Amino acid sequence: SEVSVSWRPSAEFAGNVYRGEGILPASPQDVWECIKPVAGGPRTKWDQNVKDFEVVEAVSDTVSVCRTTTPSAFMRIISPREFVDVVLVKQYEDGTMLSAASNAEHPLCPPQPNFVRGFNYPCGCFCIPLPGEPDRTQLLSFFQTDLGGYLPQAVVDSFFPASIAGFYSNLTKAVKALKA
């Protein structure tokens, strides 16, 4: 599948908001199964940018505070990061599934040694059913992440578009493996 990645300056912070969009060869339920924000879910296995994911506090059935850690990246120029976010999941009447997040602070999740604390500004993924095509899903994603630390903006700008394209490629492989 092909993915389109675009970006523009963020209104939230001094970086960019990135938009990814692609059609995946799987049902919205299968795509959602691979990306939903749950502890022990498959995302830590297929997403090269997610090392660990934990629910710090379940606020309700649809809202939780989560901690995500990432491995070092970009030939170790980017050291491991951790993000603490409030996450909302929602399903709409048309079958669209949404995971939206934004950074948060939580007393049970102080900054950890060996990680740089990054910040996700409002971001999310939409799994959108395609009418008449039950085995294809439009995935629309928005990321606006401050990686924290002392990374030159040029490094961040080089990392994100390729990382987002890799996310779609690896997700496509994961949903195919799920269906196999």
C-alpha cells in the first residue's frame, strides 16, 4: 500500500504536525486490533518505534493515562524516549475507530532514568471503513511530537517522515500476519 506523508508547522509547539494517510489491505477491526492502545497488545511487536506500552491509570472505559517507551533510533542519534499521555478511544456510528492522545503528567509516572521525556501534542489515528470494501481501511494519522532533549530540528525533520512511512509499512505486514 502507498502512504502519503505531509507536514506543516505546529500551532502547539516549535516543531511540525505530521499527517500520514494510507489504505491498508485489511478490515478496520483488524487494523484496530494492531494499533489499539492496550497493554500487552501487538503494537510492541510490529511497531519499531514502540518498545513498551503500559496503562498507568484507567480513568474510564474510553480514557486512560498511558506510558510509552521507544528504543533508540536514527542510528542511535535519538536516545530512548518515554511519553506519558492521556488517551481517548472512540468508535463512531459509521464504524470509524479513533485513538487520540495528548501529553499528561501523572504522579505514578515520574521521569525515568535512561529515558528522555518527550511530549505528544494532540495526535491520533483514525481507522476509517471504506464503503463497499470491507477488507480495506483508510488509516489517517496525525503526529506532533516534541522528542525532548537537545536534538537539532534538522534531525527531527529527517526522522519523522521516514518513521511514519515505516509505521504504515510495518502495520501492513502486521495486519497481513494477523489474517494469515
